[in-house]
Amino acid sequence: MILKKIKVHNFKSIYGDFEMNFDDIKGFWKIEGSVGSGKTTIGEAIIYGLFGTVKGKNNRDLISWGEKNCKVSIECISKGHELVINRNIRGDLDVLVDGEPLVFTNKRDAQSQLEEEYYDISKMTLELLCIISFNNFKSLSNMTPADTRAFLDQVFGFSILTEYSDICKNKRKDVSSSIIETQYRKESVLNQIKKIQSIANIEKIDGDLSVVKSQIKENETKKENYKREYNNSINKTKEEVRSKQDELAQIKVLGANKAKEIKFIEQGTCPTCGADIDQSQLEIKKQEREVFLKQYKEIEKQIQENQLWLLGELDKYNREIKKYNDKHSELIALKTKLEEQERRASINTKEIDVLNEDAKQIDNEINKLHIDEEEWSQLYEILSTSIRQNILSSFIPLLNSSIQEYTRQLNLPYIIEFDNQFKCSIKLFGIDRNINISSLSTGQLKTIDMCIILGVLKVIFSGVNFNIMFLDELFSNMDIELRSKVCNVLKSELKENQTIFIISHQEISDANFDGSISAKLNYLNGVEKSKYEIKSYTL
């Protein structure tokens, strides 16, 4: 993919419109400016313009503060097509392919179509090898197995192997499920054979099937009638209990009120006005309260008696229902035996022969499915292991050789090698022992990763056809001499029509660069707004 031009509107600290034509910016450039001035914003705008998201960012946070929308327009050439991609945070996406609009039903379909048919670079490749933020960089020298698999899939094109491996794995899983289902079918056939054969051995049972069916129906009718009678019987008592509980609640309230009156009179004087309280009604009030208490106890006793009666009726009900259920189970068992006995006379040995033939055919199906399962397993093993290992084995030596070349150019004392599982080991010259990566300083780890990235790019450069590279905070934790060496190595790797942008807070001489982009913050109405000054040193 060759990036030609980017236009940005209200993207992060870039307020209003900003445009950069990459045809006018070739070679080794630096982007400089204070913290928050928008140095990394251009790289993030490229990722957003191409893929619609920026890793670790919420799309709403990409809009300039105080604004309602932002837009990014990308012009590029990819897979021989001229693409113009116009995208905004609201979800609008317009794509022109060779001047013709790309027709799609929704934004997700359009993005998938762009990446599958027109992009020759993946988002992961772009983020890992083209627009690199070293402060957030996940070291290539210390990847987890999941990171390694994703890296090989996306960057080295192993995704097609993974895709076909997954197809084989799913096919094998489907065949395994079919084997289980077919085995269940065979088990069902064998059970049918056993059942037919066992009918002849059923003990002779006396009884009339129609009479037993009638008895079952009669028993169920009696049970339902009993249930109905029981419900009618207890509903009246339950209603009486509820009525007495309501009456009890009323008496309780009246008694409580009477107790308050007695307490008030017993005080002797009014707590509000201090006047004497008439004591002549005290005994009457107490007698009235005693009447309420007596009524309360009588009603409470009646409720308890009714509840005990209900519990007794429930126990009786459960015993009666159990009798009906036991009778039902007995009759059903007799009915089943009589039905089997009735079928015994019509047993046909040809039916067993047909079932045996079905069982043989099912055995043939199972054998064929086992063969299919083994074939899919072997194919999965070939794709996921053998071919992957062969491909890795073909380029790992070249990768290691390229990495060693860069370590020599930078005068690094390390031997950095990847094995055929794409696992990295690091040694010091003259010491046959791996270095624990956690023992390396940030600067040491960064220079090692720089060599690995350059080695990877050299091996797969034709597959990472992108003319722009952003290296954000590459030089932090590096001394002046090492920064100069890295600059020389990067410049030596530059191809025609390529641009490398170095974003750094470190002081680096202009003599190392072909131009610079100065990002400055302007404070307007309390808002920080980026302004870029592009200056070529070669003019």
C-alpha cells in the first residue's frame, strides 16, 4: 500500500482542517514538539482512516474537545487500485475504488471488503511494523504463544494456514459428533432387538386389558372426585380462619388503643397543659381492656383449633392420594405386561432380521466416519504443524542472519536468534547462556526489538508494502552515540519513495534528517490546538 495523502478534520488536537501530501515528504524525517502537541496524532489518524478504530482508544475520544464529529480522508494505492476512503466518527463511510463508489449494505461489510479485497497490509502489521509507539510496544523478543500465533498469522501470512487448519479441526469435530450420533442409532437398534426378543420370555399374566384400562380410568376419576371434595371441605374452614384472623387483628388494635388510654389516665396530669386528668374512668377502661383480652384469647384458640383440624385433614388427604397413586402404579404395571403379552403372539422374526441388517449398515457408516476422522486429523496436523514448521524453517535462518547484521552495525554485544517455534533467545558474545529478558534495561530491550523489527521487515519487505513508517519514542533510553548509529542504519534501509518519521523528545541533529515537522500547541479560548510546520532540508 502506498499512502498518497491524508486529510484530517477535528481529529484529537488537530482542530479544523489539516492536510499532508506524502509525495512531497520523502526520506528520513523527524516530528518534534512538546508533550501533547500532536506528534503521534498523524499516525493514529492514518490507522483510523484505514481501519476505523485505533488500538486502545475509544472512537469518541478521537474527536477534538468541544467538537461533535471528526473526519479523516485517505488517498492511497493498494493492489493496483486507487482508493479514496472518507470516514467520520458518526459512522459514515464513503469509498471510491478507481473513481467508482464501493457499494455495500453496511459499514462492517464495507470494512471487511476493503481489508479482504483491496488492502495489502493488515492492521496488526501496520501497528506492529509501520506505526510503532515504543512506549506502548509489546516486545517481539518476549511474545506469548498467543501473541506469536497472531503475529505469524497477520504479518507472515500464516492466516491462510490457520484458516484451513481451523476448517480441518471443525470438520474433524463434526465427524466426531456424527460418530457419536451414529453409535447412538446403533445402540437404539440393538435395544429394539433385545426388547423384541425379551417379549417371548414375559411371564404369563391373567387379566383382561380392556378391564384394566377401565380400572385405571375409574381410579383416576375417584382420585379427582376426592380432591374436589377435600378442597370444598377445607375451603370453608380456611375462610373462617381468615375471618377470625381479621377479627383478631381488629381486637388487637382496639386493645392497644385502650392500653394507651389507661396509660394516659394513670399519668395523673396532662403532659401538654399540666391539668389534672379525671381518674373516674380508669377502672372502666381497665375492665374494657380485659374484655378485649378475653375475646383475643378465645378467637386465637379457635384459630389454633381450626389450623390443627386443617393439618389433620391434610395428613388424611395425603394418605388417601397415596392409595390412589399406588393403585394407579399397580394397574399401569399390569397394563404394560398385558400389552407386551398381547404383542407376543405377533412377534415376527423377520423384524429382527431387518434390525440386524440395519445394525450392519450402521457399523459400515461408523467405520467410514472413523476413516474420515483420521484423514481430517492428519490433514490438520500437516497444516498446523508440518507445513508451518517447514515455512518457518525456510525463513528463520534468513531472519536470524538479518538480525545479526543489524546487531553488528549497531555494535551490540548480543546474539539474537529465533528457533523454529519463533521463540526468541538472547545471548552475550562469548557466553553460551541465554539472558533473561527481564534483566535487560528498557534501552537494551528497545535496541534488540529494533534489530528484530528491521530483520522482519527485510525478510518480508515485499509483503509489507507500506511507504510510511512512524517510530514513536524510539530513541528514549538510548545514548547519543547509539541514536546516531540507529539513524544511520534506518537511513541505509530506506527504499525509494519511502518515508520514516522519527518522533522523539531527544535532541537529534538536523544533519541526520531530510526534513522536519514541528508540532506546536496554540491556546485559543482555553483549548490546545495543534499546528504543524513542515520544513524540508533538501530544498
